[in-house]
Amino acid sequence: LTPARIYPEIEALSSVLEERLIGRAHVFVLCDENTLRDCFPILSAACPSLNSAHMLEIDPGEDNKCLEIAGQLWSCLAETKADRNTLLINLGGGVVTDMGGFVASSYKRGIGYINIPTSLMAQTDAGIGGKTAINHEGVKNIIGSFYPPSEVLIYPGFLETLDEEELLSGMAEMLKHGLISYPPLWRELSLMKPTEIQDRPDLIEKSCRIKEKIVSLDPEECNVRKLLNAGHSIGHALESLALQQNRSLTHGRAVAQGLAIETEIAFQKGLLPQNDRNEVVSVLKEIFNPLFKEIPPFDEFLPFLENDKKNHGSTFRFSLLTAIGSAGFDIAVSREEIASGLQASNFN
Ligand SMILES: NC(=O)c1ccc[n+]([C@@H]2O[C@H](COP(=O)([O-])OP(=O)(O)OC[C@H]3O[C@@H](n4cnc5c(N)ncnc54)[C@H](O)[C@@H]3O)[C@@H](O)[C@H]2O)c1
């Protein structure tokens, strides 16, 4: 796994990128409408070779991370006669890095790609670790691959144009990284506003290193990588339900909600001490205020939980906190325990 590199100056990032472009007959840059407008001009001004790259643009939003759009991207590559030496640069948030990575992993059985993540979510989580995915038939990330980028190049300055709800979304995964393995990160973030994070590249870097360390121990998620799924069993189900109902819910907000509900489940199972449960819930409530507008009824979101890739057969398997700073994975959770955790989670 190549560690993500963080560059306070765009020129330093660009000079690395320029080197990677040498000898490439075809270079593609995948953006969404927002990153094409806000980020590409900054990058191409510092890296003039990109002005001759082929541009791929998608509409922003989670519902574009789908087979139809992936198909359009494969068609563009094929029409340009992109060969296996082609380089794809993903310039965007997690939707662009997940889908671009998936397209790269499958076009001609795999071409090289570089992630230049532009959202806080992608800089601290989605752009790192080589999981690629698209959603299918309303289920999040159900089609995908493990296919790491050759580089992850981060310029925190891109965050200046990201709106606050999206900063908050990224903050959820950073908080999760602290919660599962490094209490000082959790405690420091607990006291911060999302708009303060762009001035703290050290915290972005810490979050990357936590994820990279876990991924390097278990790249294909056979064991410890599952710890990164804390908050995601419930979070993904909430997100899939919102997607199906056409309600907007950022990935990070869904993860924060998932973390709160799963924290309650861990507490009720006797795995997590009450003090830790109280601290986790009160910090999440304070930062993601309001944490919940409403919690969907159990039977509405149960079908999405049943689709969760982390389950074995019909048993639910969650990654749950055992303390602030540690977690366990593959923990069997019953329907009754989930229903009871949900019920107790009417925190607001
Ligand atoms: N592969 C993984 O390991 C992994 C981990 C976490 C999340 N994810 C995935 O990541 C996705 C969420 O990522 P996200 O939150 O970045 O969503 P996103 O890509 O939709 O970006 C959020 C919004 O911010 C905009 N944006 C991004 N950068 C910007 C910038 N610098 N300035 C202005 N606007 C900008 C985007 O256009 C979009 O509207 C989900 O699909 C999730 O499943 C994947």
C-alpha cells in the first residue's frame, strides 16, 4: 500500500503528478461537476500537462455511483482507444474515487489510477485503501473490487470550497478512526468545528495513517480491516434506505448515526462501559446537531441490513466498540438486539 502524501502546496503535488504523466499516451481526469469547477482549475494551473488530458465529467451525488455511469465511462475509454498504459486521475470526493477506481479496475482487466481526493471524506478515508465500488439496485457498494491506486495525493487546500455539511461528513470517519484505535484523535476532534479541520493537515494525516495501518494488515478485509466498518452496518442500511426514498443523507452523517446506534447496542450487550457510551453519544449529538431527524422503523430498514456484505449467512456480524480507542469485529448481533438498540437511540 503506497501511503497517501499530503501537500500543503499544490505545486509540490503537481510536480509529483507531472512525473507520473511522462510516457502516457492517454491520461483521463474524472471529475464531477463541482470538482471540475472548483478543483480542476487549481490543479491544471499548477500541472499544465493536464490541459491535454481527456476529461470525464459526471453529475455529483451518490446516485451517480452506478452501473449506467460506469458504463458510460468505459465507453469513453474505449472510444479513445485507451490502452493498458492509460492513467486515470480521480479528482473528487468518494463518489469519484470509488467509481473511478472501479472503472479502472475493470477496464481491460485493470489500468493504473491515481486518487486526488478533494472532499474531507475522500482525503481521510474513501480515497485510501483500494476499495472500489458502485451501488446497484439501491444497495450501497454491492459491486466492487480491491484495487489500490498507485498514488494518493492530497492537497488540503481543496477543502476551501467544500460546504460545511460535507466537512461534517468527513469528520464522521475521522472520529471513527479515533474511536476504534486512537483516543487522542477522537478527543481532539470532539472539541473542533468542521471548518477548523482544513487548517489541521496533521489531523488529516493521522486519520490516513490509521486507515493505512489497518488496511496494510488485512488488505482484503478478512479480519482486522473489518474494524473500519464500525458504524457502517447500521450506517449503510440507513444510507441505502435514504437513497431508495430519495432523501438526502451524507455518508458521514449516516455513519455518525450508525455509530450512535451501534454504540447503544455494544453498551446493551455489556461490551462497552457506560461512561464511554455516554461520551460517544454526547459528542456525536453535539457535533451532528441534530444527530437524527427521525429513526426509521426497524422493518423498513431491516432488508438493507440483510444485504450487508459483512454478514455470514443469516447472522448479523457487526464491528462494535469495546472502549474509546478499541473495537472488536465479527460480533454476532441478533435482530432483537438491533431493535432494542434502535429503540433506545431516540437520543434527541
Ligand atoms: N472506498 C472506501 O473505502 C470508502 C470509504 C468511505 C466512503 N466511501 C464512499 O465515499 C462516498 C462519499 O464520499 P464523499 O462524501 O466525498 O461524497 P461525494 O463524492 O459525493 O462528495 C460530496 C460533495 O462534495 C462535492 N465536492 C467534493 N470535493 C469538493 C471540493 N473540493 N469543493 C467543492 N465541492 C466538492 C462533490 O461534488 C459532492 O457534491 C460514498 O459513496 C461512500 O460509500 C468509500
